[in-house]
Amino acid sequence: MATFTFKKLALTTALAGLFMAGCGGGGGGVSVASKTLSGTVAGGAAVIGTVLITDSKGMTKTANIEANGRYSIDVADMTGPFVLKAAGTVGNTTVTYYSAATSADVGGTVNVTPFTNMLVSNIAAQLAETYFSNPANIGNIGALITSGKLIAAETALQAKLQPILTALGISDSIDLLRSSFAADHSGIDAVLDLVKVEADTATNVFTIRNALSQAVISTDDATGSGDDATPVDSTKISDFTPERVTDLQSVITKLNSFAALFANSLPSTAAMMNAGVFDTSSNFMMGGKGFAQFATEMSTQASAIGMKFSSVAIALDASGLSGTLTAVVTSNTPSFSEKILLKMVKLNNVWMVQGDGRIADLSLYAQARRNEWTVLPAVNGFGGAQGSSIQSGINIWIDPFAYNSTAGHTPVASALITGPGLGNGITMVQDTQNRELRLSNSANTDTVAIECGTTDGNNQTVTTQCVNITQALDNSEYTVILKDSNGNSLNGAGYKQILPKQPIVTSALTNAMFPSITAITIDGAPLTLNTVVADKSVAVSWTLPNGLQAKDMNIWANTTTGANYFRVEKNLLPTDTTALIGLGTPLTVGTVSNAGVWLQSMDAVGRRFGLSKSVQSQ
């Protein structure tokens, strides 16, 4: 399944409630009263994930981060001081941030941000993530985290960032660790939008960048205190102005206006046209759809009623006239919950939504899959040979169907994907029915580049069209160039796409890490090639390992030519363990040679774990 870009609105009524949205002490080593630690977890947008708190005795507790970035943990039975670790995603990137608190902080605010991560790392004289990944260092929390060290580290960090705070009109009395703030793109959160912090695990050095120009404005060597308070280069932040903060707020206001159109009912296409929300010109493009097609589909989908956006991460460009945002979109329909990408442009000093700016629906994510199959006798019934395999890699989803189906467009015929671990690149081509692209060496609609050196479905070792997982690290950037039939690029230098989380190497995967399908029946009969019939209903039940949530499912069947005979998709609620799906009308004619169920689940950091359970002819 692809990252949600409204493409599925035309294909299913189950699109898949959240909304947008942000207090101090010393001393340690004593048991605390029945109180809480709370604050905001953000990196420009609210982090989607969890907070783990560890006390001085090694006791731990975990709490989910709310949609507005807030967390709260009861530490009544814990002993200060404390270390906090937030893990999750901001936009399309995976993040891990650390923070710290003393017993005196209980009952007040302790934030978890890239800045507090630097603060704790400077105290540890090593990147916090590296330091606390060593179990032996957990026992050092009592001595490491003290009121004096926190004050000194926060004072030094504030001095380093002071030129930014001054440029944005933020008071120098602010406490980057303990001042309450909202993840609403103002105050500290606006600074987090405009400043990007990158950590090098090999050198223990933080690089601080201007997020608008990408210029390096400072560094911070966590192993020594020499540059802790060295101010950022003020000559490289001339674009940090209150106007940029106003732009961030204006983008949010426009996004809220988008949601308001669907607050209680569906808007007409005319209402969407005249709302002052969208750039309705030919520059609008949403996964290959122009504005007219996008508006027509949106105005007829009841599942979009109650649309809301949360965890909005905004990236403006240096010109201040355009940018992109990622957000979680939800509605009154329980299964409506996906991430979107939107392009924003400033036209006549007004921010407008310009779709996602792409001629295809596109996403990349870590994908582990387990395949179980039964080879049926030529007639029907079970009893044939059975087998299974486990594979891991990167799912590359490219769907240019809407664009290719529009008159006047030069169709997308292939794609080249390059980036870490892909060698000379992955080539994808149109499938037999001109929908999503498939790997060029795949007979069926296969979109997963599996780990190099492992075996494919034909028990052959894969050496091309594959990924070296050890190189495909968290937040690796890939380039996707879409080409016409002559090999010419249709999207210039290509789209940049982030892989949020590194795939798990195949050798580390076990059967227990995947969903388990316990039953598949078609109108009460077992799944065979003969029971895959139009207008029948497929009932599926399954179990999930701890830590996984149900994501989506599809029922599929292919003909002897490799064409899709059936493919019916369904988004699932995270806790679902059963589903009933109608097959409807076949997509083509032909003899069914294989059929099955694809069940996909997701872990807390966005990696997918899928199970394919199928039958095939001899």
C-alpha cells in the first residue's frame, strides 16, 4: 500500500481521529511522591511515537505521545534522576531524542527535542543514543544527571542558539529544557522548524543547519565543552525573521481551512474551487491528478467527512515562496489514518495548496514479508506441496495510473531509483495492466527490492535489482526518476524520497515476527483456484505478534499471463483480527493460476511486516 496521497479515495471508501496542535528543578537520588513528568516531544512537528523513562535504579516506564506532542508519565514509584528517550517519526524521518530530569522536576515540564538531545549528549560527553545503548551506563544516571550539570548544559546551549532566538524575537529567559511550549510552529517549535540538527555517531559531533538554505550554521562536539556555547554563525541566518514564523503559521491556517471544508459534510467541487485553499491552475498535481479530478473525487467520498490534520512537519525553501509538509490525516471514519505529502506555494502573498506536486503516487518503506504457498493438484483441493520463505527489503511503490490515464500526458513507462544500498539503481516498468510499476525482472507485480544475496521466490540468489540493507540506513535519501517510453525523464532531476527506517536483515527475521493467518474461506469454502469466483465474499482471520498493528489487506488472483484477475484492497483498524471482503467483478479474463491473501502490519517505527498466504497451480 502506498503513502496516502488521496489516490485511494477513488478506489475504496475506507481511506484509513487526530488533530493539529505543546513546565523546572534540581537534585536527585531520592524517591519521589505520587507525581508526573510531562512536557512536549517535538522536532518542529509533534513526534509520533513513545517516550521511555528510566530512573536511577534502572526502572522503566513507557507512554504514548499524544497527537499534540504531549506526554505524561506517573513516576510515583520511581527514583530520580531520570533519562527520557523519545522514539518515533517526524514527517517522513525516524527520530530518537533524549532528555533528562531530576527529582525536583517532578510535577513540572521536561521537554524532549533535538535540543535536549544535544544537552544530554554534552553531559554524557558522547551522543546520548550511543551512551545509553550500553546497559552498563544506565547505572550511571544518578551521578550523571544533576541539577548543576543540567543548568550548565542548558545555559551553554541557549548561548549557542541566542542569535536565532534574537532573530525570531524569542525571550532570552526561555529554558530549552523546561519552558512549556506547544507543537504549533511558534516559539521553540518555530526554531525547531527552521533549525535541523544532525548527529554523526562516528565522531559524536552535531551539525546544526539552516533548514531553509541547508547551510551549516554551527557544530557541537559532544565529547568536549570547547564549543558548547559558541554561537551559531549569524551571517548564515539572515532569512530567520518573524516573517518566516508568520509563514509557518499561515501554512497551518491554510491546512485548517482545507480540513474545515469537510468538517460536517462534503463540499461541492465549486466550493473547493472557490475556497481560497487550492491553487486551481494547471500547476496543481496530486499523485498525477489535476485539480478538477482531485476535487471531483474528494467531493464524493463520505469517508472524508470530519477530515483533520495532525503532526504537521513543514519544510520551507530558501525563497520563502514554496515548501512541503507532511501530516497525519484522519476523519470520522475509524480506518482513515495515513500520512500525506502536500506542496505549498505562496501566490500573491497567500499560501495555497498545490497538491503534492508529483505525477505519480510514491512511497518507500522497509518491508519484511513471509510467503506461504500451497501447490494444488491440477484439478482442485488441498494436498499439494507446501512451502514458505522470508524476505526483507525496500518496498518501492510507484503508481502513475491517474497521470497516464489523462489525455495529453506523456505516459510514465519506467522509473530509475537510486540511493544508498541500491548499487547502480533499481529499474521498474509498467505492469501488464498499466497501473503501478513493478521490478523489471519480475513476472508479476512485485514492488519489493529484496536483500542482495538472499533467495527470491524461485529459490535463486539475487544479485541485481536488490538492496544492500547494511547501507540503507535510517532516513536515507533516494531519487526517483520517472521516464517515458524513450527513456526521457518526465520529472526533471527526480523526486527525493526518504526511507524512514532501515529494513531488518533477512537473517534476523523469524516466523514469530509476522502476522499469522488462521483461516481463509470464500463463502464458507476453503481457498482454492476454483473458489475464486466473481461476487463471492472472502473471510480472513489472523493473529498479530506484540508490537504490531494491522495495516491493510488485499485479496488477489493472477492469470496464467501474469495479469491481475482480482485485486481488492481494504484498510484495517490497528486492532482488527478479522475481515470480510467482497471480490466483485474480475479485472480481466483468463485462467487463474495463483490466488491468495496479503496481510500487512506495521511496527512502531513504520516498518511493514506482511504475510502472503496463497495457492497456485502446478
